[in-house]
Amino acid sequence: MKRTFVALTLTLTLGAAATAFAHHGWSEYDADKPLTLTGTIATSGYTQPHGYVELKTADKTWHVVLAPPSRMESRGLAKEALAAGGQATVYGYPHRSKGEELRAERITIKDKTVELR
């Protein structure tokens, strides 16, 4: 019984630590330098903890961090809207040390703008 309790406690602790480690803090993004990017969606993921698009612009491909899938869904941004080949405009903040990463505050696909934060 005691071994089971110790094993369960250890498993839960490690699981919580892994989740916390996997999630990044928003302070890594520079809110003083907002960017608006327009381009073609190369790939996308409707995944936890945050969705993403790889957005191909005129000068490079950006990794754009979106909201969690549940938030995107509740605000009307279905997975299908992020299909490869589609055009998107994102407004957000660049990562302080990763020159190709942006945290999106909003995304516009076709004529629909979705607030992500």
C-alpha cells in the first residue's frame, strides 16, 4: 500500500513538473515591438498547450504561437481554417531570442478576425 502511494505521488509530481516545463512564459515575448505579418500557412497544429501556424512571409517562415484549441474553437476559429495554403494575417509579439517566433494576439483568415488572448 505504501509503495503504491509513493509511486502515485511520484508519478503525479513528475507529470506536473513536465507540464510546467513544457509551457513557456509570455515574458519571453516583446510586447513593445508588435508586428503584423501576412503570409501563407505552410503547416499548422491544433495542439495543446497552444496551437500554431508556420506562416511563410515574403522574407522568412515564422512559427506563430496561437491560443489553446479550446479557446480558438469557442471563438470561432475551427481547425479547418488553419489549412495549409491558406492566407493569414497575424498581429502579435516577437520572441526575444528566437528570431522566427511570434506570439499571436489576433489572427485574420479571409474576412474573419479572431482575438486569441
